[in-house]
Amino acid sequence: MDIKPLPEKLLLHGGTILDPKAQRSFTGDVLIIDGKIAEIGSVGSNTDSTKIDCSGLIITAGFCDLHVHFREPGREDKETLASGSRAALAGGFTRVCVMPNTSPPIDTPEMVGNIIDKAADLPVHIHPIGAVTQQQKGFELTEMGGLLETGAVAFSDDGLPISNGSVMRMALEYAGMFDVPVINHAEDLTLRNDGLMNEGRVSTQLGLPGNPALSEITMVHRDLELAVLTGSKLHVPHVSTAGAADLIRRLKAKSQNITAEVTPHHLFFNDEALKSFDTNLKVAPPLRSETDRQGLIQAVLDGVFDCIATDHAPHTIEEKEGTFDLAPFGMIGLESCFGAVNRVLVREAGLSLEKLVQLLTVQPRRIMGFDDDLLQVGKKAELTIFDPDLKYTFQVSDIHSKSANSPYVGHQLIGKARITINKGIIAKNH
């Protein structure tokens, strides 16, 4: 991937401009001058501009991921803000939200400020999510007002569920005063127990401890009811079960403040894939049954999910090469995201490409209150140019993260970000 400063004048010529905010697409040009969109439409051949032929490509708003782990501070051997930014650019993402389960966690205004300062000069917009509870221990709320004032955009103890219902209610009530979402890792730890994968026929065959679908469903149900009770914003992360998706579908009718995300890997893989004992497929929540996978796909088609988020979770080769029971949960997913969801949702399930782009652009931005109207003259260029038809086998060379724990290596994907423009730079994928 080549990352260079934007030329003073850049003409994106002859692409299909897909505006997810206005819900329209047309063939045309985008002229960028001094990092800002100067003209959209039929610009023509501008001889004093650097010109990129975008025929056959889609020009749209930069992708936005609400759920990534960049591991800084504390585990820079797995990922840093800088290396995570490169992975994001390679996947077409111009804006990401980093989860607070770092070491130490992002649970003070000083920690939030530290992330913002370090990310200021990086080529991707990085927004810290603050911890809900001090040290993510699940008991005492953080100084939420101070975290927000310093730059946090939401609250989560991701990776560690807030088991105490009273604490979760207080978190929702307090966050509701600021009109920002609370994001709870939805697993009942007493039901999950020592589960390493989805509880079912495959876990029995493999002799691995199972994590039942009910561990997610019960926690999601509690959180949804608390969201209805408080009227506060709840965002449900990485939904893995059809049962939880059905609950979200029903409870959304009672509250407009409920949103939810689904990951590419829960749409792409099922628990049958774990017969390979590939530790890169060990995630939390786990890959579920084919019935669950199909239920998630149907929920996307029905509009139950508001966005797609990768839950990009880097780990070292040494950790992932351990035995299945000792390997950590998590996989990287930024670089493979579009190719995976475009294949599953658009090519196989019949979702429109326009709707998929909305799930990756305007809809996640709305959840966090970011500007979602990017294809406008005068706006700073924050664009992704992708090839929706490219069929390719995902390889290690496609990975730009510091870690390589991707289960997509060797799988055919369809669609790839070719150019990402953001914060005055242009990144080109080979």
C-alpha cells in the first residue's frame, strides 16, 4: 500500500459516485483541491490536475468502524494506533472508534486525551470510547462527563460484560444525560462458563467446552429492557445469535435509541469452520451455527442491524499458535471486511450495494453523532474508492496490521478498497 500526500489538485474521473446520505448514484467526477471537495459532477478533463481513472470503480464516503482494538497503550507488540491506521486505510476505513480495554484501560480523561494526542497526526480519524466502570471492574462508574469533555464518544467495558444490572442501569441513565451510547459486551459469564466455541453438535464432536447461545440472548434481553426503561442510547455490539437479533427487532419497536452491529466474521463463518482447530476462528462471542448465521443475514436484509463493525482484535503469532484452549479470543478484520460482507450480503444474499455502503458509512456515523454528509462541495475529502467486482483470494500480503491473525487467508472475497483519501493523504492498494 502506497500512502502519499494528496496532490494540490486531484481529479477522480469517470467513477460511479454513490452518495449514501442522499441515496443516489451517478457517473461523474470528483475534483479535490487543497484536500477539500471542490466540484462533483461532470468536471471534464482538468489539465492542471492529477487525474485518476475511476471507471469501473465506486466513489463513496469513507468507511467508518465503531468497534476496533488498536491495543495502545500496553500491547504495542500486537497493534499500535499507527499500524491500526494502516490496516484501516487498506480496508477503506477513514474513521474508527477504539475500544477502551487497553492496559491500562481508557477510564480517565487523561487516558482519553493521550489517545487523541497520539492520533492527531495519523491518517485515520481515531475516536476513543471510554470505559463504563473504573478499571473495567464492573462496579464503580468512571467520570463519564470528564471523559466526554476530553473527547470520548461513547462508553463500553468491551471484552468484559457489565454483569451487575444495577450498574448497567446507572450507566445508561448517566450516559443518557449526555445523549451518547453505552455498549455492553453481551455475555452472561455464568452461562458462558469456560466455553471456547458455540455450544452445539460441533463442540460435542470436537470435545471443546461450549458457550451456549443463551449466554448472549439473556444479556441482550436485559440490556434492551433497561434501554427501554431509561430511554437512553444502547448500542448492542457483535451480535452472534438469531435469538438476540429477534429480540433487537422486537424491542426496537419500543425505543428509537436502540442500535446494533453485526461483524463480517459472524456473517461469513459458522462453527463448522472450527473443525480445522484454527485458533484465528476463536472469537468472543463465538462463531455460531449455520442457523444463527442465516438468521443474522436475514436480520441485515430486514434492517435490524444499523451497521457493520469489524471487532478488529490483533494478537501475536506466539499467542495464536498455542493450543486452542490457551489461545486468546479475537481476529483482525479491517482489511478483509468489505470483500467478506460484499460477497455474503450482496452477491449471495441479494442486499443492494447501496444498502451495504450505508451500513459502512452513514449509519455508523449517525450512531456516534459524526458528520454523515461527506459528498458535498467544501467538505474535507474523506472518501473510499472501491472495486465491487474484484474476485481475489485474501492473502497475508493483504494484511497491514501489526498482527496477522486472520482466518480469511485463503478464502475468496469479492470487492476491495482501491484508494482511500483522508486527512490530506491518498492511500492506494495494489
